Amino acid sequence: MKLDCELLPRTGADYKANLHCHTTHSDGKLTPSQTREAYQAQGYSVVAFTDHRRYGWYPELMDDTFVPLAAFEADLDTPGQDYSYVKTYHMNFYDCAPETRGEFQAPQPDFAYGDTAALIDYVAGLRAQGFLACYNHPYWSLQNYDDYKDLRGFDYMEIYNHGCEIDGLYGYQPQAYDEMLRSGQRLGCVATDDNHNWFAFGHPRCDSFGGATMLRLPRLGYAEVIHALQNRHYYATTGPELHELYIENGVLHVRCSPVEKIYVITAGRNTHSEVSDSGDTLTEAAFPLKGNEGYIRVDCQDTHRRHAYSCAYWLDEMQK
Ligand SMILES: [Zn+2]
Ligand SMILES: [Zn+2]
């Protein structure tokens, strides 16, 4: 297969982002400016302010070193008295151009859980208004294949949600990602904190700094962040770094920080993998593609079972 494609740009630098965050404007403990301060101190350059049902745009937090993404988290619940058993869709929406929007009330779903056509319309309506859409934490939501197989229009989903991991509700959701991809959805994947900061920094139950999305940008800026999110110029991580990802002459090349295993997951059963010798690590691998993979996505797993996940990339899109 003769295929050449840069999946992650080979120029630019990586900027660390937390794309899911709650503040005092919903049920979080920190104000937006305290959030910026804490995340910047840990090397982050981007935080999306996704308070529940409340659009958050804080232009006063933006400068050359930090981008606050304007965003909100919407929800759609099944009826029920005991919230512990209520199934729910949680969705984050990210504003591509907040400075042109003015006053904005985050619209909430006004239709019943299970009305998938209305849900798809709701997501499409927000995307038409200039938002990117993320499908959040399926397992915390008590959702399964039946709830997400027919979704359409999301730009990405959470392959890892740190708050869910801390709560014992499966932070890692790679199977849901593959099931969405295999059901025909073409979306990326992000890792997020979904932090509420009810526990102090350093406490074992602190829900900050566990899941990050690394954005590859020519320079830091609001428009550059949105462009990267729209073009899958990012990867999700709970630790390892993904340095290079490209296809040359039909061979997929991966370069990363030291890891134990590098997998290429595909639409089918024909995965590719490279595994280090016992006690050793890998920092690169090359995989000749067969051409029938459908999509490819890379999972680099380190010795602490932490992952760097690329987005899925479809071979038929590269061949255009
Ligand atoms: Zn949520
Ligand atoms: Zn949330």
C-alpha cells in the first residue's frame, strides 16, 4: 500500500489541556481563576470550563500562556427518583469563537431520554452554532452499547475520565470508543479530568491532573486550539507521550516516551503490536499496513499501565 500521511503534525509543540472541568459556577470547589492557577502550575496551557448547564467564558483568563475554552456540559436523564440509578447522557460543548457570541444561555435537551433522533438534532444544532461536541463518560452514566451505538455528530468522546476512575466507575473506556467507531461514527478521543476538587491537591482522591489531552499547535492561541481539535491534531494520555505518528510508504511509524507495549487497534480483529522484552521498554515501532484495517488507532502502554491513545484515523480518508 502506497500511503503517506502525517497524522500528528511533525512541526509545532504539544500543549497540555484539561477539556472537562467544574468550578464554583456548578458543583466544583475552585473558581475559574483558581483553576487556571492550579493547572498552569502543573504545566497545562488549556482548560475547558464545562460547568453543568452553564456556559462559561472567561476572557480575562486568556493571555499568551493560557487559553480558557468557553464550554458547558449538558445532560439528559431518564426519569427516576433515585439518582444513583438514573441513566444519563452527559455531553460537553466547546465554543469555537466565543468573542463573537455575546450573551449566551446554554440550551438544554427538552426531549425524552431515548429519542435518539432528537438528540442527534440537538447536537447538530449546537455544531451549526459553532460548537464542538464531546460524548462523556458512558460508564458513569450507566450507559451501554444500546445508548451510544446510534449516536451521530460528536467530534470526540472521553476515552478516559479521571473523576470516574477516582470514583471506581471505569475511567478507561476504550471499548466504548471502538464500539462507537465500529458502529460507523467517525470521532476522535480525549482524556479529561472532570475535576470537582472536593479533595485537596495531593489527596489520593483528588480528581485533578490524571487525564490530559495533548494538543499539537504551531503556537498557543484560541483559534489554534480549535483547529487542532477539529483536525485530530491531538492525543489522549494518562502518562505516556506520543511524539510522532505518521505513515510513510504504507508503513505506520510511532515514536513515544518509553513504554512496554505499542498496539495498533483497527476496525477488525487484525491488530498490530510491538511488545518490549521483559524489563525493557520501547520508544518506537513501525507497522506495515495491509490496507484492510478500516481505521487505525494507537495505544502506547507504559509499565504503570498508563496509556497514550491516538485518535482513530480512517484509511479511506487518507487516500482521498
Ligand atoms: Zn458529566
Ligand atoms: Zn462533568
